[in-house]
Amino acid sequence: MKRGHLVVLGAAAAIVVVGSLVHPVVASVPEPPAVVVQPVESSRLVCPDPIASADVQSSVTAMVTPGLPGQKTGTGGAQIATLPPKGTAVEKASIPAAGAARTLSTAGKPLPPVIASAKGSLAPGLVLDQMTLGDQGKARGLAGMECAAPGTDQWFVGGGSGVGRTSVVTLANPEESPATVDVLLWGPTGQLPAPGGRGVFVPARGQVRLSLSTLAPGVPQFVVHVDVQSGRVSAAVSDQQVTGLIPRGVDWVPSAAAPSTTVVVAGIPARVTPVQLSVLSPDHDATVKVRLLTPSGSFSPAGLTTVSLTAGQVEVVDLTKVLREQPAAVELTSTVPIIAGAWYRLGESTGVGEFAYAGSAPALTGPAAVAGLPAATGYRHRLYITNTAGDRDVSVVVTTIDRQGKATKTKLKITRGSTQVWTAKPPGDGSFSLVVTPPSGTGMVRVARVTSLPAASGTMATGVPMSPVRSKVSVPEAQPNLAVANG
């Protein structure tokens, strides 16, 4: 057994005299147990809101990212399934192997929440993604979502409750016990009372929808914090806009990381206008440095090198002029933790167009993946890959996987302090998956994906930041407890 430092106890109680010698009594302080990194043994992801109607179709696709440690040992299983109301049949499909994808789609009727679950050798690398297309009516638009594990803390930068705006928070509880949730809201004037969002009861295996217009009417821009008081839920925020009878777009607001002193908003396309950045410091006044990362390099924009924030107030900054129609990521460095995201409009030159979001993207500590990208004619899928390092170039590997699991790899060089754009080539009909593998040990790569679809009424698009797949877990190494052994 390992021993740590020796601690000399107080003299009055810790001196033992044997003959003429005095010996201090010492106590052993055990070292903390070693931590072992192992492949995960179970995974579960939830898409809380597969909206659909006669004019809107949603598809939810699950895949196990191939090539990860732990997938070649033992046995495992994975599936995608609905979480229907009691008394309703479950729709499900098995995922036979890593690299294979399975999809549940609507047929003119809403789907209940969809869950992907995996265990054993198929648990590492599970992903679940949703794509929704409304080709007419008020819900016209393209919307994408990266579905996450149920949790206790989620943030969203986006949504509003002004005229013509419909934003809804959906809370799905996949557990066997109920949950209690606080939905906290901030706007440009500060934190909003919104008492209807406090103590929201979400029944076991149930779902609750909250309209932001009901919780806090007349707010142009929100930051939403889903703070779970008991249980675990999966949350989503949908955003829809109309001008009179003219549809102006629909999308999901990307889930954002918790407030941090460094935030990278990734995936802003070229030639979109306007581009509006929203930033919040929940608790303290802050000074935020701004850096733009474009294909030609990084720079601090003239007249916008810093942004001053008042605690609790959402600050909206117009980036249209400083971006000069370039694709970009925005790096924000703050004196205190902040949260940020961007909103942009596109396609109006050819029709009514729509809007989309660019969210804060986490650093890739391992592979990131997306499943269920449509390969139909007209769709365009682009990756916006940002290298925030100022001192070295990096190489990433993008793997394209077809429905049968056949993979094609492409190596891309991302120069230091830049954002590079890569257009995917669909490997066949139906849908396909993408895996982005960063170099190990850097933590400087951020990725967002943007899917667009030109139409006679204007281009539709959706943007989603990509997160590293969950494939490993840290497990403390067991240590013998002599007190128990000798007790």
C-alpha cells in the first residue's frame, strides 16, 4: 500500500516514551486514488422536440462513431426509439455496428421525443442529430439540432417574444421520476422576473412546452438558462419568425456551453446580413476583447476591439460591417465568465430567405460527428473549422460515411488563427455522416456545420456547432480500505 506524507500529532497526546527514547506517533495520509480513463459503458441522448405538421418533416438519426477505443472488445447494442405517451406504441430501430446509421422520420404527424441509447462496445461515440424542413407556410425553413444527454444545466443564446416571433422552450424528461426546472431569462434590460418559468414540473417520461411570449412578452433577444432543481431533462429552444403572412424562418437555438472567460462563436457564413452578436455577463460587469478569425487570418476589428458589458444585460452588437461578408468565427476573451451567440439572415436577395444561428463551439478534445445529413439534390453541407492557436497550423481529418458504413477520409490543413471552409461531397443517395478528428493534445480546434438549401422563395439554412463525442470516462482506481478490512 502506498503511503503519503507523515503528520506529527500534538505533543500532549502523541508522545510515547519507551525507556529513554521519545518516539513521535505518526499517521499515514493516503494519496488520492489514481484515475483510470476507460471507454464509456453506456450512453443515452435525447432529441426533445421533433416538430412536424402537414408542411413540416423531421428526421432524427443516430450513429455510433467508428474507430474509437473500446469498440472492438466485448459485446454491445444500440438503438434509436421514441419516447411516446403512455398507451402509444414505441417506434425503434437497432444500430447494428459502429459507422451504421438509423433514422426515425415523421409522416405528417409530430414525433414524441426520440432517444438513442447504447451499451457495451457500441456506447463510445454515440451521436443523435435532427433535421427539419418546412417547405411552405409559416414554418417554412431548415432547422438542425445536435441532441444531447439529459442533464441539469443548459444555456441558449437566442429566441425572442416581439411581434411576429414565436419562441418555445421544450423540456423532455426521459427518466422514471419527475423533474423540477427553473427557466431563467435575460434580455437587454437585465434579468427578467418570468415567474411562470420557476418550479416547472416535468412528469416522468413526459414533456412540457413553455412559450417565451407568455413568460416574458415584448423582448427582442433572450439568453435562456434551464436550471434543473431535481431530476434530469433535455431542453430545446425553437425560434420562428413571420412578418404578417410572410414566413421569415425557423430554427433551433444551439445549446451553448456554460459561461466562460473565453468563448468562440463559430460558423458565420460569407455574404449574410445582418449578423448580430449577443453577449451576456450574468453576474458582473465585464470588458470583452474581440478577435475575428477568417480564412485570411485573425484581427481585432477597428472600432470594435472591446465590448463593455453591464452585469445581467444582453448586449447586442452588429458585426455586419466589420465582417465584410467574410466567413468567420468570433473569439471573445473576457475578464469574467460570459456567454455568447450570433444570429444572421440569408437568402433575401433571391426571395424571402430565412435566419440561422451561430453558437459557441467547444474546443474539440476528440472526434466530433454528425449523422443524418441529407444527400438530396440542392443540399449543401459545409464545415467551418477554426484554429484559434496563434503559433501553429494544425491538420484535421474529415471522414465521410455513407449509410452502409463505408468511409472516405480527407486531411485538411487549418492555418494558425484562421477559419477554413470545407464543402462535403455526399457519398450517395439518402443521407450520410461526417466525423471531424482533430490533432490530439491541442484543444485549439472549433467546428460548426452549416446546411443550406436554395429554393425559389430564397435560400434556407441552419447552423450547428459540433461537440466532441462522449467516448471515455475517468474512473478512480479502487484502493483497499484497511479500516473496513480490519473492522
